[in-house]
Amino acid sequence: MIFEYAMKRYNWYVVGATMMIMAMLFSACRKDNGPRTSPVYTEYTFPASIKVSFPKPEKKKGEKETKALPDLEFNIDNRAMRAWNKIPLPYLSQYDSLDIKIAVSSEATVRIINETTQKVTEYLSTRRAQRIDATGGKLKVVIDLEKKPTITYDLRILTYGYDPDKFTWTKETTQLPVPAEEASVVTYKGQHYWLARVTDGSSKLYHYDPQNSEFKEVEGTVIPKGIIPSSIAVEKDEKVWAITKEQKLYYSNDLKLWQHHKTGNVQISQLIGGVTTIDGKRHLLAIGHEEGTKDFQTYAITPNGVEAKGMLPSGFPVEGAYVYTYAQDGMTAITLYSGKTADGIPATKSFFLAGTIQWGETPYQKKEKVLPNSDGLFLQTDKEAELLLIGGRYGKENQPSGEIKRSSDKGVTWTVLPNQITKSGELLPRYSASGIAQGSDRSLNIYLLGGIINGAPSQEIWHGHLDTTGGIINSFN
């Protein structure tokens, strides 16, 4: 027994000693035994990225706090040897220094030359960021690496030379063909149409040319009475869907002739944009409820009717919301803004749908309500993630507004565009207007059609554009 016990202890001793020796050998094989440090860039002859931030402005006694300039990321052209910020700095931005971070080989020697002051800064890639003289916004970045040719980049800090928020609005001499209580510009198979419902509930359809303010009536239309033009959803540029004030569902294959789509005892209060993929299957969705109830649900439109897909979260806008559809991760995502809840009160939150049938609250929403209760004109521009909002009804009294707002982040945050310039009249507060935005940035044009002004349908046409005479400061063009 004593012998067996001794052997067991010996075996454990051998195992333990062997593990300690292996650990020592493994440790000795490491090239360095010092503390672990974050990796440095050793492979980049060309800069992999350039990022810039600006010093926080000092607040002087008795003066208002100056808003800090935004951080910048840069486009890098390794053929033309140029770098420039992706989004220009705001109009009238002022700066004389900045903090720069360049992802480049730690073995490279980097010099930054200010073209205006000729001041040279030796850039150290091991720093988190380095402050440099940025007077004038034109820099040279010179990179030397052993046994490699010297490369030099022209780096520009682009700044708006005009106010991108100040539109010039011109009232057209042409008027709308009819005074519409509600209307919508519909783009279908590459053409623009103006669908207008007048006060007796009937509707007219026109071919619409925004640039020339021309309207040509489409003959032989059969449009359901009480159609809601803003509800229109286009399914893969083929079939068009809409609902009426009586919450009945209709479809058309040409915008001229419409047919009723039977939904049983389900009333449809809102259509949800274009076709989207939910759990791997493509659907056209709608919001509705069974007659006599307020149990609103999400429905999928099927060839033979509609199919319930799930209940809605509290505070969800079940009618009158703006449906924003956009591409995200290879699928069509949807966000709803404004509108009314099942209790008939203005929705204070927006909701989104992406890939599943479960609606979620849009993140980063402000507590204060910044969107209209209803009837605002939301417009998508050709710039990704950009939305414009004109007019609408606000506050407890549902008062019409003349404000114009812009979002550059898919509607998460909104900025009021002040100091609009008007010609040939006054751009009055309105709601239920229609219109279209074409182009983006310097080439952005907005066409604003009608709306309810002072309680009556207007036939005004306004064209908004930017005065871009100042161009982009420091542009390569």
C-alpha cells in the first residue's frame, strides 16, 4: 500500500513537472516577453485611412458658445494622389488647426506641409492624433519609405462656399390643373404622374413633367372614389396598390383602371411601402383590423386576400404615416414616421422593420416631438439617407406649418432650414401638399405642388433650388 501510494505521488509529480517545463518552453519561444501592445501599421505604403477632428472652440466671456466643427473622414484616390473629406464642412466654417490621424506604415517618414503658411510638421504614426497647422485647408502629405519612391498627396479640407440649407423658391406662373384636397406625385415605370383627389371624392390622373411644370390629363381612368393618393405603394414597378377613405384595398396595373382586392372583414388603414423580405419571403405589407375592433395587426397581401402576421407595439402609427423604404444589408428596410395611433392621437415615436415581422422603435429618438402630427410632405432626394419635410400639422391645435426640415441620417434627427428666399410671393404654411425632389447636393431641385392653405386647396407651384455660386471651397475642380 505504501509503495502504491508513493508511485501515485511520483506520477503526479512527473505530470506537474512536465507541464511546468512545457509552459517555460512556450514562453521562451515568444519573440518578446514584454507587455502586449496594440499593433502598429507596418504594411501600408499608401495611407489606409485619414481622419480629422477639430479643437473644441473656446468660449469667451459674454459670447455665445460656438458650435464645434464635425469630425471628418476622407476619400483617398491613390491614382490621382488626392485626399478630401467625404462631407464638406458647413458654410462659413473657420479653423486654423486640426488633429489628424493617418493609418500608414510605422516605418515611414511622413511630413505634412501647409501650402498657405509653408509650415512643415513631422507626423508620428505612433500617436493617437497629431495637431497640425491647417490654415487655408490645403495640405501636402509626403510619405518616404526605405527602398520605396516618395509619394505625395494633395489633401484638401472642403467647405461649402454656399449655404446648403438656403433654398431660393420661385413661384411658377403655371398653376395646378385642379385644386386638390390631397394629391401625390407617383413615379411609375420611369414616368411621373400626379394623382389628385378633389373635394367631391373623385380623382384625376395627369402625366407630369416637373422641369416644365406641364400636366397632361390621362383619359379613360376608372379611379375609386375617396382614394388616398399618399397611400400608394408600387409593387416591383408592376402593380400599384392604394386604399380609400373607407379603408378598402384596390390595385391597378397601369394607374388608369383600378380593381377592388377583397380582404374579407379586414379593413386596411395603411400600406407599408414596396415589397420587402420577411423571414426569407417577399411580402407587400399593410396595417389593418377586423371590422368592429381596434385590434390592429400587420397583414401580408396575398393573391386571395390578406393574411395576419402579428400584433403591433403600443403607440404604433396605424394610419397616415410616412413610409420610408431604403436598402439595408441587402434587404428593403422600412421606417414609419408621423401618423396616428389606434386611439386617433398623433404618434410620438417612429418604428422600423428589417428582415422580420417584429416592429421595433427607431433608436436615438428625441423625447420632444419634432415631426408633424399628420399631412407633412416627406421627400427623398437622390442622396443616400437624406429626407426633406415640408409643412404639415403641428401641436394640439393641428396648425399648418411653413417649416422646411432636413434629415441626413434616414430620419433619426431633423434640422430646420432657416432663411429661405422666396420670389414672386410668400411661401405660406400648408399641409397635404404634394411634390418631388430630384438630384442631390448642388443639383438638388424641389417641386412643391399645392396643399391646403388657409383652409382651402391651393393651385400654387413652387420650385426650390440652391444658389451654388460660391461652389465648394478648396475643391479640386
